[in-house]
Amino acid sequence: MYYTSFKTYFTKRNIVISLLYLTASFIILNKNGIQLGGEAEKYIYNANRIINFEELSHGVFGLFYYVYSFCVAFFIKFNLPIILVSVLQIFVSLIAALLLQSCIKTMLNCKRTATFVFIAYLLCYPIQKWNYFLYSEGLHISFITIGFCLLNLLVKHYSLKLLVISIIICLAIVFSRPTGLLFILAFLIASILYFRNKINRKAFYTLNIACIATILLLMFSPLSKYVNPDSLIRQEIICQVPTVHTTTNYKEYNINGGILPALKVIREEVGVGNFIVLGIKKIVNFFGMFRSYYSIKNNFLLIANWMFYILAVVGLFYKTTLQIKFQKLMGIIFILITSIGIFFTCDDWANRFVAPLFPVILVLASFGFYSLYSLQKKQC
């Protein structure tokens, strides 16, 4: 098993890269501080409610941000500088990058590809940006990366200890952001497809029941209220920015929201054709990341990350071995499920919602990098 020896991580190359990353991170943090506006106010408010043993705001919605709110509450309770939350996010991000590197190295048996992913993760602007915000994305992205590595290890080398650790991380994923359920659903679907002929009937049916339960939870529990019919009527691509004239107001936590009301709105008011066209625009906006209100420099910085998309597409055509079949399957399913969700929701003005996908995009990109690197070696 890997992840068992710390010697795997404390190589000279890893130490140098890690020190450079920490140095650059703390220089940025010292210069700009941690951003406490916007979404951060919600976590500070809920953190104080946790300290005072009060119910979280927005009920069940607040519950699915509990891990991050509790983290903020810890720093507030013990009168620690809130900037230390950002320090924590930076260190957890580094741990996630090291685990991802080890995962890639084991899958492909290629140190160069593993190092490429390690550096790419630490330089990836859509990932690292949120470490300097008091937003749940910072830890959530790291949890997803760690969870992806552990779940793939669990598939290959099952043990009770690893199962317990994986469950804890999965709970952290789900209760740091509600979209963590999409990650769990992707794992369950990938497991069903991967193990359909490899496990006993009882285990196979258990996976199917868990998968159905997760889908029902997403569609018919209070979490479905995130699908906001008002946003569909206003034909919003960016949340709270309507693209058509309407008197309908946007409510982030709409008690009248859900899948069924949204389908009714699509059928009776928006139209299926308009819904599909709008959904495609959302996909372009979501993955494209550039914004008309960003500076040219900022847009170029975001567009530079398209390189990972290109490598990921190349990686899809990389001849899949049994060693990486599950990893590729889970990554593709996670991206597809999220893309379906985009059609029914709106995007964030600052590209927050695409960020949790980047760890799996980097995994797929590693396959592309490895296939190109292998091809180059053969030609030399």
C-alpha cells in the first residue's frame, strides 16, 4: 500500500517545491490578507451561532456548510486571528497536493508525471485562489482531492482502517458544501459500473441502493431548493444577473424551489429550446471562466488553465489500463453530473463553482501528459 511511508513525500524535490509554495503563499497572504466580504459573512454569522449553541441559519442549508462554519467558530472561540483560517487552508492544500502526487505516481509509475501534477495543483489559480478567502471552497477542494485519492486506494486495497478514514473525509466533503453529494454520487455510480462483475450480489445491491438514495436526496429533499425556478425564469447565467426583463426577484434560498417546480417553469414559461440554449451558454461560462468584467490580465490567467482541459481530453483517449480505469471513470462521471446540474442552476460571478472539479480535471490531465511524454520518449 502507498500513503504508508512519509519517506514518499520527503524527497528533496518535494521539499523544495513545498517550501517555494509556502513562501509564495505567505507573501500573498501577508500582502492581501484574507478576504472577509460576501460569502464569508455567512460563515462568521453561523460560527457565532455554533459558539452560542444556536440553530444554524437557513436550517438544513446551513447544516451542509457545518464543517467550515465549525472551523471558523474554533478560531473565533479561542480568539485566534481569523487569517489563520487561510494558513490552515494553505497547509491542507499542500497535503492534498502531496497525496495526489503519490496517487498519480502509483497509477502511472512515472515520477515526471506525478511531479507535473504536484506543481500544477499548487499553481492552479482556480484551486489556490480560494485559500485566501474565508469561503468553504478552500477546504472543500482539498477534501475532494484527498477523498478522491483515498477512495481510489480503497477500491484497490480495501481495509477497515482505510474505510473509516475515507468515510470521515467523505462526511467532510458533504458537510463543507452541499455539492459534495455530487462527488459521492459519482463515486457510487463509478463503483457500480466498475464492480458490476467483480463483487457479490449483496455488495452490488448495496451500492445501487446507496446510489438511488443519494439521487432521491438530491432531487426531493430540501437540498433540491438550490434549483431555483426564479433563476430559470430570469434566464440567469451568472446568479442574480438576469438576461431577460422580468419582475421575478432572485432568492438564494427559495422555499418554492426544487426539481418539479423547475420542470414546470421550463415547460410553461421558459421553453425547452430556450432552456437547452441557456444551458449551453452556462456550460461555456462555467468552464470558460473568463468574464467581461474581469481585467485582460485576469482573463488571460484563467484562460491559461485551459491547458488542463486540453490535456484532460488527450487523457480520455489514453489507453486505459485496469490500474486507472476506475480513476478515469469516476472523474468523467463527476464532471458529467456537475454539468447536468449547471443546466438547472446559475454560475457564480467569481468562478467558485467550477473549482471543485479541477482536482479530477488534473487527474485526467495527468493521463494526457503521460501519453504525450511517453510518445516523446519513443521518438527520441
